[in-house]
Amino acid sequence: MEPVEPACRTIVITGASGGIGRACAVAFAARGDRLALIARGHAGLEGAVREAEEAGAAMVVAIEADVSDAQAVEAAAERAEEELGPIDVWVNDAFASVFAPFTEITPEEFRRVTEVTYLGYVYATRAALARMLPRDRGVIVQVGSAIAYRGIPLQSAYSGAKHAIQGFNEALRCELLASGTRVRTTMVQMPAVNTPQFDWVRSRLPDRVQPVPPIYQPEVAVRAVLYAAHHPGRREYWVGGSTVATLVANVAPGLLDRYLARTGFGSQQEDRRRRATDPDNLFEPVDARRDFGAHGRFDDRARDRSAQQQVAHAFGALADAGRRAAGRVQAGLPGAGGGFLSRMRGTRGPQSSDRSV
């Protein structure tokens, strides 16, 4: 059965002050949804609120919170419901990273990346489920990465955290399916995206960091998040041809190890020296006083559409239409609940519910 979107939903987005989270805020706002935007940076949040209101959001609440603090996340969820109503969709996007060889990342830095990027998703998911499960409805979208399956050099902390999210979300999804609840969680595996993180990520590399080409605009990622929020029955979505190629190539992980050992260092650095004065947001938000927006510095190289995504969504629409048609046929067969026999008896069949996998 095709899920029916309410006209106006309550959406919570973490990491909402920049990048994919910021672009998600604008996209959901354009639908007329109510938004709770969570991030650390005051100026970035103010900019996100302004853009969301201009895009048509029914209401926007800005919440300054660090997702590595479980109590702060719980308080943010409580405030979101008090001011906006029951949470319909929760999007987890907040993260932190360090670009450096593993031996040059300190224990404190590794812990910080893990607490934000992995445990932040865990704490937020717990806060969302505490409210969704009693109501038997709601969707959690975990913004992932091809790195969730395929770790890459110079990002050991981030790779480990994304792998952890993948395992956590798989286990949680199984538990939700076993319980019979209509609450759903799904994951969107992203390609390299043109976001401000490459202007503020902590780095010990000699040159300025960059996403591994091909690079996509945040709006490509956002289309996948919105689609996943409306079609949460699938366990995950892959975004971009590069993500598909990476995950398919990982069937031969040893060969991919050797390939990345040769290419993974150079492909993540520009031919420009890193400046010693470059800021980083690992422990303090860089966008506390300056709004960076959704896009990074790679607009001239980033793709604004993905053919793979268009094809995947088209096939998804066809599959939805097929399921609806099959449902109508089944409902009209003799003996089908709510169909021929029920009409003959003048009774109502059992009420349907969307519990698709």
C-alpha cells in the first residue's frame, strides 16, 4: 500500500546548519512542513531558519545542541514536540571527521568523531523512537555514505563511525520489523558531496582536502532523503553512480584496498597547500558567528543531478504502481478481505496497514 503523506509534517534534522542537513531543511520547508533544526553553530542555524522560512516552512524552531550529549538530544526532541507537534520524520545528518593517517589522530580526536558521528545517531534515534513507537508511526532517515561499506585511507575515524551506523541501523531495523510496528528506519548512502565540511574539517594533510570526485551538489543528496522519508520500506538507498560503483566493486575488497592505497591519498587533496590558519569544527562550531550555507567551494565541479538516482526513483514509482494495482486486484477477488465476499455480506473487511518491507 502506498504511504500517504500528510499535508504538513513535523521534521527534525540534525546537522541542519550546513551541507546536506541545511539543504534538507530548505527542501522540507518547500513542502510546507514544520521544522526543528538542530546544530551547534548559532549563525549557521539562523541562516538555515531564514532560508527555511523563505522556502515556505509552516514553522521553524532552531535548537542549539551537540548531538554527542544524549541529554541535550532528548531535550531537543521534547522541545520539538512541545512547539511543533508529534515528530513524523527524523533525519540524522550531524557528523565530524579528521583527515589524517590513523597514527596521527589522537585518542581524544578519535573519541570525538565517534561520539558525534556514531553515538549522535544512536542518541537521536533513541529520542525519536521514544516518541514514535507509542504512536505506532514515524520515519527515521539515517544519512550514510558509501564509506559505511568501504573504508578509505585518511578517514579511519569517520569510516569506523559510518560502519558502526550501518551495523546499528541493520540491527534496529530487524527489531522494528519483528515487533510489528509501523515505525520505519532507512539509510541513504551518499557519494562525495559539495558541502562546507571541507572548509572546516580538522586536517593534518599537507594540501587542502576535497571530496573524492565525482562530486555532487547537496540537492542531489536531499532528493534521496525526501524520497526515503516517503518510501521508508526499503532498507537503504544508494545515491550516485560512484556510490553504486564503489559498493559493487567492494565484492573484491582486497583489490579495492590496493586501488585505494594507490589513489586514495591524492584524490582527497587539492593541488593547493593547506593553510595553518584554516579553522576546524571538531570541538567548536566554525559557523557560530559565520554562516557557511549548504554548498562548499566546489560549485564549479559539482553535478546537480544523478542519472542513477533518476532511474532508481522511476523504477520505484513503477514498483509502487504495480503494488497498488495488485492490491486492487486482490481486493476484488472472491474471498479477499474487504472485497467481493465482504460486499456480498454487507460487512467491512479488515482494515489495511502499510507494513511493507
